[in-house]
Amino acid sequence: MVFVCTGNTCRSPMAEGIANYLFQKEGLAGRWYALSAGTAVYGRYPAASCAIEVMREFGVDISAHRTKSVRELPLFDDAVFVGMTGAHVQAVIAEGVCHKSNAIRLFDLYLKCGGSKESASSMFLCDNGDVPDPVGSSYKIYLDTAMTIRKLLLPVIETIRQSHGNLPLSTFV
């Protein structure tokens, strides 16, 4: 699973950390892992300090994270590219990083795995279901963003867990 946002400093590294933590917790780490990348990355930078602090509260250390562009990733035939927004999904497809059948927005993946729009109404999301960018915001906004990403990932992880980690890619996209 490759999580994609714009600069790879906030949302996608938090999603990567949360997903890998949940994979480990559910005994799926041997078969499932997460990476992250950005659609507009120029250089190698650490995750945003608020993102690092918030993830520490979740028991996840992303302090070693360095930004990377989606163009730097090896080609994966069996990866699901999960965009924080619809624009991120369109960007990875346009960049030729993956086929459109391998890309999905996090909110749409949440719905596909049994999450409901009603449950999502209390989450920190844009009206259209995109995960808003917390860059430059307060610690509370970063915390709200991380909590939303975790809530969106829970039914995804549960779907994988129930299959004992043996789900085909087509299950998600």
C-alpha cells in the first residue's frame, strides 16, 4: 500500500506509520506494509515536526522519514496507491506510476471496506471526502488529521485481517 499526498511531509507519512503499526498489531506485517510518497516533492526533508509529535502519541516513530516523490518509487504491479485526495489519485495515474485500476482515494477505500458516510460525518474531512492538508496548521489540526486517517484505515485493516492477509489487489480498487 502506497499512501500519496502532496509534499510527503504530513498526511502520507502519518498514514504510512499508522498502517504499518496496525499491520504489525494485527499480525499482518509479514505480508502487508505501507510506503508513502508525494506528488510535488523536491528534495529530501523530514516529516513535519507536528506530524512526528502526533505520531509519537500513537506509539509510532516517523522521525527517520524523508520525503520522496512518487516518481522515485519502483514500479509495483501489486500495490494499491491510496491518495489523500482525488487529485492525488489523478496525479499518480497521470505520472504513469500506476494504472488507474491500482489507485483509489482513502475515503473511497474506507467506503469500499465497509465504512459508512454517516460514520465519516464526524471525521475531519473536506465535504467531498478528501483528507485536508494540515501543513502549517496547529498541533490540534495535525492530531485531528491523524485520528481521521486512523479511523479511515480501521475497516481497511479489518478487511485484510479477516482474509488472513490473502486479498487480491482487486478487492481494494
